[in-house]
Amino acid sequence: MTKVGIPKEIKNNENRVGMTPSGVAELVRRGHQVFVQHTAGEGSGFADAEYETVGAKILPAIEDVYREADLIVKVKEPIEPEYPLVRKGQVVFTYFHFACEEELTHAMMKSGAVCIAYETVERNDHSLPLLIPMSEVAGRMATQNGAYYLQKTKGGKGKLMAGVPGVKPAKVLVLGGGTVGEAAARIAVGMGADVTITDVSLPRLKQLAAELPANVHTLYSSEHNIRKELPDVDVVIGSVLIPGDAAPKLITKEMLPLMEKGTVLVDVAIDQGGCFETSHPTTHSEPVYTIDGIVHYAVANIPGAVPNTSTIALTNATLRYAIALADKGWRKACSDDEALARGVNMVDGKCTYEAVAKVWNLSYTPLSEV
């Protein structure tokens, strides 16, 4: 039997929860004990009673959950008040994004915990099964938010994404043709915008050209091509990803004057440091800021605004891995599943993910050695 803990998220306006009652029921059915913090699921629409009905035990405080559990399943990385609660040998399964959080990296190394990051669980075909569901949500919402802040009353140019008969639609530039970028492009073209999506992979651009509506333009991603697009663009959605590593800066500060004032930049890559040089993380309570007349939206937990949808989608993806960790223990589970093994970023104070080690100049220890 494994003791599994589901704490309440305490990051700003983070209303998701690590697992739905349905997911908890599967763990309990396998003989595991699940501890859920009081009101942890309320923000996502799941009452304590729903968790109790399927066999979970409700604990009053976050400290209680961390103290009781061998395996913590949550959504966002631990923040400073949680650092001292994480203990040696405890398995923490969540989004970590270590490559853009040096303080978190050192805190988790100091804790001696086993840190398994959703975002680096990677299959042999390079797909990221635990990032995909939230990427799909974030991509859709990136376009919605871009359209919202394009309103003049919100600091934008005062353009309607779809335009109207006799008036051209807004122009949307999507940087990165992965899951986020494709989702953003689909919503943008559905709104009636003029959409261009970029990528460095020609096979991916060919795939996007075949699968997206015909009025979505594909463009090879280069600094030259991006610069040429900026003077006419109304919304830029940054969705580039290098798994586990810091995002490249595709729009620099000196490129901002190329855009008209009121252009909206939506940086979905902010969890990995952001793909705009002028980006810094914002929150749902204060989502935007303006530099040189350019509106920046860089909320680090975009899917947290639609927690019911997001929590269900995330549990659908994470549950099989959480069950494996609970049933087998992390060592056997990772030995049996290469994708899950790639998710292990830290063990007992050692960094086992090479990209993170390089970013923070840490010693890298291959997982096989621990």
C-alpha cells in the first residue's frame, strides 16, 4: 500500500487540483490510501464529500498531507511555503519546470525528494503525454486572451479578431507549431483571424499545412522571417518548447519597435522562461503589463483559469503513471516505462535531467547511477 497525498494548490489563482475523485477511486480500488487536503478540489468543482465517497481521507492542512504521504500528486511546482514540507525520499509528481526556477531547483535538491516532472515524461517518439492536455488548453486560451487584450479598453489596438464585412480581420502570428501552437491557430482561424504559424521543422510545417484550414499560412521560423511579420501583426502567441530546457528568445527587446503600439504578445512558454526577451511571469490577478506600448500577457498557469476542464484533462493523462508509481514504487515503475523514467529530474539531491543540470551549472547524474 502506498500513501498518496493530494494537497491544495497555493500558487496565485491556481484552482486546479492534482486528481479528480474518479482518479482517487482508482487508487483506492487498488488498495492505496489517499489523503486529500480539505477544499483541495473545490476550485475545480469537486467537493470534499465526493472524495470521501470514493474512499479518500480528508486532512485539514497542507502540512498534514505532506507529512502522511509517500507520493505527492499535484499540479504546479511547490512554492516557497511548501519547500520545507517536502522530505527526503518522498516522491513528488507534478509540473516542475526547473529550467526557469533556480530557487526551486536548489530547494528540491536540498530536500532529497524524488522529483518527477510531468513536462519531461517523454515517449520514444518524442511526444509529451503529460504536457499535451494542458498545452491544448493553454493554446486555446492563449488565442482567447489575445483577442480580449486586443480591445482598446484593455490596452490593445481596438481590433476585432474576425473583422466585419468590409474590414480586414486581425493578424495572428503563432511562433511554434507544436500542440500549443496548433491549438492556438485552430481557435484563431475559427474566430476569423488571418493566421500564420511558424516552426523550424519542415515535416511539421507540411503536416500543419495539410491538417489546418487552408487559410492558415505556414512559415519557416527564422529571425529574418519573424522580423518581416511583426510590423503588420496584431497578436503574437509564443508557444515554442525545448523539453526540460529554457525557451529560446524569439522576440528581443530591440524588436518591440517593429510592432505597432497595442500589439498583444501572449507568452505561453513563460513556464520555461518565456520566448520573448521582455517577458516575466504574471498572474491571473495581474495578467498583463506594457513595455514600449506592447501589451504582454505572461500568466504562468493559463489552464488554471478553467480548472474544471483542466483538472479532468490532466487526471486523464497522469492517472496511469500515478497508478504505476503507487503500485510498483518509483524505481520499478521507471524501470518498466522509459517515458516515465525521463520524467525523473532529481533523486536524493542529485540532478538526473541533463538539460536542467546545464542551465544551472549543476553536476549531472544519469538516472541509471541512482
